[in-house]
Amino acid sequence: MLFRTRHQEKRNRSAATEQGKRHGFEAYLTIGAVH
């Protein structure tokens, strides 16, 4: 149970990181297009 929870936590964190990277990249492109 504990292992599963920790594994899920890790997966969620990595997913959030991926989402953050993608969002940051999109923001970068948008800013680049604006300027």
C-alpha cells in the first residue's frame, strides 16, 4: 500500500513536471511571437 502510494506520487510529480515544461514552452513561443 505504502509503496503503491509512493509510486503514484512519483508518477504524478513527473506528469506535473512534463505539463509544466510543455506549458513553459508554449508560453515561450507565445512571448517570442508577440515580441
